[in-house]
Amino acid sequence: MNQHAIQNLTLFDLLARSWRRPSATADLHFSADGSTVAFTSMDGTVAIAAVADQEPPESRIRISGDLGRTTIRPREKPSAPLIATAALGKGSVPLTTYLRSGFLVGTAAGEAMHLTASGDITETLVKIDGAIVAIDHHPRTATTAFSDGHEVFLTRGQGDAIRLRRGAASSTAAIAFSPDGTRIACSGENGLSIWATDGDAGRTREVSFAARPISIRWSGDGTWLACGLETGGFALVSMADGRTGIVAGFPSPVRSVCWSLPENALFASGAFRIAGWSMTAPPVEDETSGALLTGRTGLVPVETVAAHPEKKLVAAGYADGRITIAQIGARDELVVRTLGNAITALAWSGDGRHLAMGSIDGTAAIVTFPAQIFKQ
């Protein structure tokens, strides 16, 4: 590689291991122990990558003795290939973490299957009539929730599934356990059902919205629910006092919401900048309450957001393929990726060292950051 080519390399070129899948990346999850990441694709396959970097950035960093300038050399070896499954559905299949390094995947045949880090199917936890379209698992209670799009089921271990009381007219596309595993939120056509999972499972609350929730995210302490809506922004639900609020005015659908535990803040996609709010003054009655000016305003909308698990940072993926990382409440940004196709998925590893991404052109990547890049 000549000197001119090296100078033109971006941060993404230097830090990321990247692969191209046959179809768009739909979602991604790190395993519980952080050793693997699974990418789901719109062709119904799942691809698994090892998180460990064989050429970590620290091994490629050089500090010149005369000027003290820090440089990083490009990778010398190709990345190990992804481990891909056969098609498990006609479109993106639902997936969640399971045990230490594996995953649970729901299939078009109605099976909730254990997918190992090596890409093998080792067991089927449960089978129902009809395709599984949503799935979540809580490790402490060993409880799995899944839905065929109408009914929602709970199963503990490999026991019989409990059918929650829902009707055939309902439409469930998203489900999520609370952090302590005692409740589960299920999306409906125009709202949420929140169920208790301990003892005899029973519905505890119904919350109505003007549009269908397309994503559900609990706050770290389980006191709030944030839901991206198909149209009209996103919704906030307080589990403490039942208050609800809609934050509207987004130019694009809010496909992604996330919580920052270090900053007690909420972030949403769908705006022309990283939209965030401090939960010390939640935007329930007033949409501007607690607003955090984070990052810079651009010309294309944010498609997905991911808050760093330990630092006051948030990553954003844009419709033009750009990826940035901003300090919460500050305008400065680190541009990780400059251009490409729309970002569809973004997530940090549990230790905050790795940022995984997927895009609409089938790109799947893991960006590994040197420890000194985030000095806060």
C-alpha cells in the first residue's frame, strides 16, 4: 500500500473488521459474555463473528520519538470469515442473547432454537404453530418470551409455554423483559400490554398510543419504558406513577431509542442530529424538558443510536452511512465512518471497547477502539 493510499484511510478503515453479507443487515446482538456478535439479515440468515481482534489497535499504534505524533498502521491480515447459518425464515428472524456466548433465534417453523457461538443449533426450547416474530430471554429467571404475531407465550427453561391472554386481533411485533425480569412489555396495534411474569403471569397495565410501537426499551432501573412509534415520534411510560408522554416532531420514524446509564439520559433516532433528554427532567408534559444538545446538526436523519455502557458517550448511525460518537451534552463529534449506505443497526459491547454496526447494503462490522481514544 503506497503512502498516499495510507493517508486516505478513514478511522473506520483502520479500526473496523468488515464483512459484506448477501442482503441487508436487520439487527445485531452481542453475546452475554461479549465474546461473539450475531448479525441478522433480511434473507433469514444469521452470521456470527468473534469479537476478539487478532490485530488490536494497540498493537498497530506507533508514537514517533521526535514529534510525539501518534499513528496507526493498517491491518495486515484479512479478517476471519463470518459463520453463517442457513435461512431460518423468509425475512429477518428475531434473535436475543442466551446463556454465555450463544443466542436464541425464532424461526419461520415456530421453533425457538439455541444457536451457539460456532453457528450450530444444539437444542429447540419450544415449538409453536406459526412463525415466531419476536423473542426475548431473561437470564436470571431463565424465562423466554416469544410471539407468533398475535399471541405471546412464556416458558421457563424447557417447560411448557404459558399463553398470555391476548386476542387474535392483536398485533405483537416487539417484546422486552424488564431489567429484573419480573415484567414484560408487549407491543400492540396501538399501544403496550405490560404483564407480570412472576407467579401466575397476569396483565398489569394497558397503555394506548396513536400509533404502533416498533421498538421497546426499558431504562436500566426499570422505572421507564421508551417506545419508538411507527409514526409520530416516540412514547415514554413511567412505571412508578403511570404517566405517559409523546415526543413528536421527528422528520423520520423513530426506529431506535436507547438509554445512557452513566448520564441518566434517553436518546432517539429520527432527527437531523442526536436527539437526547436528561431524565432528571423527563419530557413527559413538555417535549423540550431536559433536552440535551448533543453532536452537530446535519442534512440527513439519524437512523439508529447506541449509548456507551460506561462513558458519557452516544453513537449515531445516519441514513448516508455516517457513524459518529458524541459526548453527551456537547457538540464535538468523532467521525468513525464518513460515507456508505444507511446504517440499520448499532450496538456497543458490554465493556465499551467494541462498536458493532450493520447497514442496508449488507455490511456487518466490528469497530475496536484503542483504550486511549476516549480520554474522559
